[in-house]
Amino acid sequence: MSLQEKLDAMRARFESRTPPYDKVSQEIIDVMHRATEDLRNSGILDRALKVGDQAPHFTLPNPEGKNVSSQDRLTRGSLVLSFYRGVW
């Protein structure tokens, strides 16, 4: 099963409000649909990187607060970028 098929199945379960999504109200689902449509209408998809595009070089802090350069990391091989919310 492809990632898109898995995402589609998850969305269908969410929207049908079957467990574990049985406590999600229709109002929340509607808000999520409106927010998604607003993003699409904003033009963000036209500005997003596409498969095969090269990302610009950047420097970001790691979890310890030390700046890490993408250009420096790429000298070691492929680079995977992960976003997380941090410490709760």
C-alpha cells in the first residue's frame, strides 16, 4: 500500500468517526476541511518544493541549541530533516 493510499484510508476513518476517532465532532472535521482549503487557495502549493527540487542551504539549531548547517551535513551524505514540537 502506498503512502497516499494509507493517508486516504486514515482520512476516511477519521471522517467517518470510527474508533479511535469516534469522539471527533463534525464541527472539527468541517474546520479542518476549511483550513485545508484555505491553504490550497493561498498558493502555498505553487511555492512548495517538488520532488527532485533542491532545497536551499540553511542553518538551524539542533535540540541542544547548537547551530547545524545543511551544507556542512551534506558533505557527509544524504540529509533527513525532521520537525518536532520539542520538550513538553
